[in-house]
Amino acid sequence: EFDSVIDNFSQSKSIGDCWLLSSLQALSSTPGGAQIIKNQIKWSDDYKSVEVYLAGIDKTIRLSAQSIVEARNSGFGSTGDEDVMIVELAIQQIRELEGGKAIDFWNIFLRGGDYSTEAASKTSRTLSANSVDAWLQKLWVLKQEGKTFAAVFSLFSDGSTNRGCPTENCGNFSYTNDGGHGFAIIDITSSTVTFANPWDSAKTYIVSWENFKTIGIYRIESYAF
């Protein structure tokens, strides 16, 4: 549906834009973030074209409805919500201008916030439980203060399933990947973390803080306003 609201989607694994999609889903999970997205995806009155404003670089990408249909029919991008694919198309144009290199979604789509990131070293391969706990504390405070924020993370993986987390305490979450895949943090309470995989954004996982700290976080980053 073309409504400038991020609904359910499924990532095309061939494109490899999990960080973009996870960031977009994480941003849409707070009222303030959802409004930012709505403000930056504007359809013409006749719905024949849409403008995506990339605030971080102060650039507007205009897409025709026909080009969106053609992209969908060609198999480009995610399936499901059309607004997600619209953002993918806009970012893809920037990537092409940059010679196809990876794009930092936060600093292209957003402006004026506080960006933070932390990654494990090549030797440790996962962040310590204390480091992850500090991040969770930070996100919990932001939520309590009613701030707009978004957070994503990736896991280190050696190909095992439920790495670092007892199966009975991981809910329905299992993970086998190369460790570079991005996940969106959807919600946080004083005791749990809810997150989603862009391969199926409708499927969420709820894990306790204690277990989240031990599932093998390689990298985590956030953007707050």
C-alpha cells in the first residue's frame, strides 16, 4: 500500500541491504520515527510520482509510479510493503552515483540526531555482556523519556544455531549466518528486547536482557533524536 507507512516486508537476499531495511523498520517502530518516514515519502496528488527526501544529504529523489511498478515486476528489492521498496529505489540511486559502494542509511536518510555504534574486535568477535548491557540501558532510558530512536545489531556466527543462548530461553529465535546480517530492535522493556529479521519483518523475537547479552552481538548501533 502506498501510504508512506512501513508495513510488513521480506528482504530480497540477493540485494544484501539488510542494514537499510533493519534501520528502516527500527525507525518505524517508534511514533516519532514513523512520522519522520511519513514526512519524507510524499506522493503527488494524482499518485503518479513520489518524492523521497534524503534529509542527511538534503536531496530529493523523484520516482514515477511506472518505474516503481517496473521495479516490482523485475524482482528488485523487498517484497510486501511498497513504501519499503520505494526507499530501496531511492537509496539505490545514491549507491549508483557513488559507484555502487555501501551506503550509510542513517546519515543519508536522517539529519540532526545522535549516531552511536560499537563493534567487537576481530579477536573477541562479540561484545562483552557489560557492553551490551550498557546499550540496553541507554535504549531503555530513551524509551522512558519518550525519545525517538532506532537501533540495529548484527551477530557473530560460526554457523551454529542459537549461538550463545540456551534454546529454551531464546523463544523461537535461531540463527545461522555469516555474522554480517542486520536485525532491527523493535521494542525494549526493563527486562526484554524485541527484535526482527528483515527476511520476514512480521516475525518478531522476544528475548530477556540476560539472554540478549549472550547471543553473540558483534555490532550494535543507534540513532536518537
